[in-house]
Amino acid sequence: MSDFTRDAESPGAAKVALRGQLLALRRSRTPETLSRAAGRVQQTLQALVRRQSPTVIATYAPIGAEPGGPDLPEALRRAAPTASVLLPVLLPDGDLDWAPYEGPSSLRPGPRGLLEPAEPRLGTAAVSEAELVVVPALAVDRRGVRMGRGGGSYDRALARVPDSAFTVALLHDGELLAEVPAEPHDRRVRATITPAEGLNESLDWTK
């Protein structure tokens, strides 16, 4: 194997190792810690929504130990009652369709333990209409490089989001890192929200 091949593969291998560490740390968090963190993240996100007044918000329904708590879509709807809130629907090829969120009763179980809206689907391009895009992440670095779970779904979705949209990743404390291994297909975010630091808009996402 050539040095070039090893170098090309090293970001992927580093991602796998870091992803495993981050998932293990999330699994170690207690329900009480997760609940407190979710409340702080929601408060910061709601303040951002009220400040920006978006008409279309793309977000997701957190599961397990994901930041933001399972009632995140409802918290966003309370903060922007006249906005359209879109949630992803995972397609068989790993891409994301989108459908409107119409309250907790509109959600149904989806693949991989996800919760998805039962409303009519709007197509994969619907995310391009969102002025605020809230994305899940395991980690983000100071350049805005985002690490997900490895499926590439949000990299494809973010490729459809215009530069004018505000993209923000929700994290636990300790998941905003100095550097995340990056590959050419990785899409960056403009900002992060963590329980302790709140909103961080100083990411150097343009590089």
C-alpha cells in the first residue's frame, strides 16, 4: 500500500475511532444530565429562532442521548408558531426527504429508531427553503466541520441548503472540538449550541 493510499484512508479511520469514543461518552450520560442539557439547548435555540424569525425551519426529532431532547420540534414550534417546521424522512438510499411537523401525534416510528412525520412528503429539495437548519452531530470543530454517525444523510441534505441559510448543530458539552477529521464530502455548519457555552457563531466555516 502506498503512502498516498494510507494518507487518503487516515481521515476515515480517525473518524471511526473518534465516533466510537463520542458515542460511548453519550451512552454514559444519565437521564438527569440529558434532561438538564436539553432544557438549556432548547432555551438557546428558541432565543435564536425569536431573533431570526425564520418562516421555514428544518430540524429533527432527537432520539436516545442526542442533544435537544425528544420534544425539540415542539419547542421550536412554540418559539415560532407561524413558521413551517420540517422534519426528515430517511429514504432507502440514505438520503433525506422532508415532511411538515404537525405535533407529537403526527410522528411515527421510522428506520433506525428514528421518529418521522406521517404528513405528505415534500421531496429532498424542500430543505433548500429553510432559513434555519438545525442538524444533529456527534462533534463539530472550530472550522465548522461536522461529524455525524457516518451515513452521509446530512451531508447530502446540507449540499442543498443555500449559503444564506443559518445552519446550527446541537452538541453536548465537550463535543465542540479543536479539530475533526474531514473528508471532501463533509459539509460544514455556521454555528453550534452547547448547554454550557450556548450559541457559538465564531466558527471559521468559510475555509
